[in-house]
Amino acid sequence: MTTVVEVPDELLARLPVEQRGLGLDRDGVRLLVSRGAEEVSHHAFVELPGLLRAGDLLVVNTSSTLAAAVDGRLGHARVVVHFSTRGEDGRWAVELRDPDGTGSTRARAGGPAGTEVRLPGDVRLVLEEPLTTRSPRLWWARVSEPDVPGLLRRHGRPIRYSYTERDQPLSVYQTVFALPSADGSGSAEMPSAARPFTPRLVAELVSRGVQFAPITLHTGVASAEAHEPPYPERFAVPEASARLLNAARAGDGRVIAVGTTAVRAVESAVGPDGVVRAAEGWTDVVVTPERGVRVVDGLLTGLHEPEASHLLMLEAIAGPAAIRHSYDEALRGRYLWHEFGDMHLVLPSEMSVGRQRSENPHTEHCASNCR
């Protein structure tokens, strides 16, 4: 049964931690650590190096965050276009939103086909078809400007949700691991689990023997209202990272994904034989308790809303009882939720890593154009 909690409004992180107190850096958030169904401890995020051990492998997402929200006009009405995912044919998956008068937006019905939105610089966007049959929220659209990343750089801003206090510069949404892609692609929403890392903290982790395996998964626009399951996203697991993952799994190191995007990427690159291989393309893997995980032993992530599909992934890694207990502790401890909030480190119990690797029979494959 999926974890169910009620999150009070005062526990929604409205500002980045470095704007909440003098002298605070990104690593000034709190860290809830859970091991198994019963053991929970409370820490500062700067204590992370002492909670990991030499040989552990952190899987980090190098996708950079796009200024994916652009103002537009639909007839005489103002709309905001959220650019989500670039398709192989040059189209973009987009979501149309209505301004709510506070600087944020609210959901609106998608479509119909042929809807035209005027964007800055006399650019036209035309909706063609829904992204999936499950939901009309996201639509494939043609944009008259072929250089959409350039359009976003000139006229876009980061996507902002209503629980945040104000607009923030794009730099606030970039992680220390973010790398620009050759084609200008990136994530519509920040891979936020990596946000608390600072160069100093990364250096300390490396000095203690913790390794990093970079992967890329470009995240699309989440459904803040409907909590839909993830749809296909572009990912890449390079050869060097595949080797690091296999070496950690063959030894005593634990594979700890930094964020649910990292879980999705590496679980898309493991074969039926349990070996991780270099892979890239589109993944339609959805990690659930029924599917299980093949590669990941632990997860470092933010605190997710109770209806979010991400919670199913957490339950696949730690089990429903452990996640329920952790979230109860997070509420009692007044932890902050969402991308600017506190962090949750899910570690395996000391005896469970080898058993999990040898007994978990589940496997999924990425979509057919992975290679």
C-alpha cells in the first residue's frame, strides 16, 4: 500500500536554504537517514561523508536545468508554455498553463489539435497531438523557431510552482553536476536531489573514497496536480559509469542513486543477466514495488508528496513500511518538502545488499531505441 501522509503548508520549502539564513550554503539542509523498516536518524546534510564509506558509488545526473517557462498568447488570453521534452523529430512536448496572478500557474485543459500560441519574437507554437493516450496534459507541438534552446535562453525562466515564494534565477536551479549538452537539451525541472551538493562536499566525499558515476536523464514537466506516472524520457549511461556500477556491485560498495532520475537511468541500462551496459535513448521504465530494482541499493532524494509516483520507487527500494516510518519521522521532525527542502537518505540494512542483488528477479528493458 502506498505511503499516505498529510503535508502541512508550513512544511513546504518556499525558498532555497541559502536564502533562509545568513551564512548558509546549499548543504545547509537537514538529512533524514533510514535503514530498514525501523531505524531512522536525524542529521545535517554536511554529515553525508560520515554516513557513507569508501567504495560506495553515488550515481549523479548531469542534466542541466532549462529556463523552460515562456509567456505566450492564445488569442487574447495570456498563457504560460512549459517546454518539457525535445522529440527526435524536432517537435517539443509542452504543457499550457494559466497564470494565477501570483507569478505561478494553474492547470488548464490540453489541446485541441491545431491550437496556436504566439510566443515572444513572433514565434508560433502549434499543438499537434497528445504525448500519450493516458493524459491530455502534455502535447507534441511544432515551433516555428528551430532553435528552441535559444528561445528559452532569451525569453524563458525556470518553472515555478505555487508553493515557492518568488521567481528565482536559473542558477538557483542548476546543480554542481550539471553539464551543458551539445544540442541544448536539458531538464524542464531541476534534478533536485543533487542540489545540496557543494564543491567542498564533493571533494570531501572523494577524499574518503566515495566514487561518482555520472549519468544523464533529461526530466520532463511533472504533473503537480494529477501525479501521473512518468512518461518516456531521454537518458544516457556512459561506458565508464557502467563499469563503475558493475565494479561496485561486484565488491562491497553500495550503489546509491542521487535522485529518482538516476534510479530510472541505471535501471534502464541493466540487462537480464544483471550486468549494466552503456545505453542511451528513451526509457519507459517505471520503477514500482512489483517491478523491483536490479542495480540500486540506496537512494538520496527529497521528500515527495504522498500521491507522487516517486514514492512507489522509494517503496521498491526500501519497502512500504520503511517509507511510512520515515515519512512519519519527517513530519514529526518538521522537515521541509520539495526541491528547496530537506533530504532523505535511504540506505539498506547491513545484511540486505547481497541478498537483494542475488534474490531480486525483476528486470525491465528500456524502449526499443535504446542502444
